Amino acid sequence: MTGGGAEIGAARRARLRGFYEAEAAAGTRDRLPDRRIDLRRRFTERVRADGRHRVLDLGAGPGLDVAGFAEDGLVAVGVDLAVGNGHLARSRGVTVVAADVAAVPVFDDVVDAAWSLSVLMHLDDAALVATLDELVRVTRSGGPVVLGLWPGGRDGEAWTDDETIPGERRYFERRPAPAMRRLLEDRFVVEDHERWDPPGYDVYWCRVPD
Ligand SMILES: C[S@@+](CC[C@H](N)C(=O)[O-])C[C@H]1O[C@@H](n2cnc3c(N)ncnc32)[C@H](O)[C@@H]1O
């Protein structure tokens, strides 16, 4: 990325953070759909079946999944851009650290498994690549990694939405599923790909190579 690109990326990230700080202040992200809860339970079963228990949630929001993992007996921690989400998570009795998913403040091989749902479409190409590399760096070899995001019809399809939180906007970049899958296969063993339709949501079941 050029210097100018980095500045645009920083401005976009600051605006995205503003959106999610406002969302955290409003407290509107307070429940998950049944299908998402079912996915989390299936992931938890896989983590346990592997004899693993430490899970990292990248882009954890207010810690709904982190709390769910903890209730199901896993040791879970989240990372999120919005400090307000860290406070909401703390009120749920779980930890979400304020940090960027593209630079996770933990040592290598520190977690057994990782999960990132509805986050990667907020990242530009450089941040997406850095985040996938971070997932590989922090997750022990063989660890399951589940990623969920909305796919797009063409490369570079990006927009901002300003409907959910009045006065705030957030960046979305939907990438075609084949392009996303190639990025994943460069780093992980992709074991399964679920397409939830409607609304057209992709869930990738990956594993960090041994
Ligand atoms: C659509 S919400 C999803 C939250 C949660 N994963 C869920 O599924 O309910 C996206 C979350 O990603 C976080 N996020 C976006 N970009 C991020 C970044 N670069 N670093 C850390 N968190 C980020 C936002 O703050 C927000 O909480």
C-alpha cells in the first residue's frame, strides 16, 4: 500500500471505529440469531473434540460469542476496534481487548482455535491479508479457524452504509467467494465452506496447517 493508501486506510478505519463506538454506546448489538448460535456450538464441539480449549474471537463486538464460548467451558478472549465493546464485554464477565485484528497484541501460537464472524468485509485488501496472517501466527498448528462474511459479485465492490446508526458510516468490501477462498487456501487447509442462503453468507471452516 502506498503512503496515500495508508492514510485513506487509517481514515476509513477511524470512521469504522466511530460507527462501532456509537453502536456500543447505543447497546443495540445484544443478541445473535439462532443460526449463529448453532454455528458457535458446532465450532465449540470441534474445538473440544480436538482436545483444545483456548479460543480467540477477532472482531468480537460486545463479546456475545466470547460469553457463549465461556458458558460452554472454553477459555475465550476477544479483540475489537471499539473500546465501548470492551466495556460491554466486561459487563458480561468476559474480556474483549481494544486492538486491531491486523495487529493482534498476543504472542505466537497462543490460542488453540480462532473465530472471526462478520468482520473481514470491513477490511481493505492490505488489512485483510495482515489479519489472515495474524490468525495463522497466533493459532497453534492444526487449530480450527472459522471465518464468516458476506460475499460479493465482483472484486473491489465496496460501499459505506449509513442506515443502522444515524450519522455514522461503515466501510464494506464484498469479495467474490473464489477470490476469498484462494486467499484462505494460501494459508489454511479449507475443510468446508457453508453458504447460507438467503441472505448469502459464507462460512469457511479452516485449519492452520501442521
Ligand atoms: C458486524 S460486527 C460483528 C461483531 C461480532 N463478531 C458478531 O458477529 O456479532 C463487526 C465488528 O468488527 C469490529 N472490527 C472491524 N474492523 C476491525 C479491526 N480492524 N480491528 C478490530 N475490530 C474490528 C467492529 O468494531 C465490530 O465490533
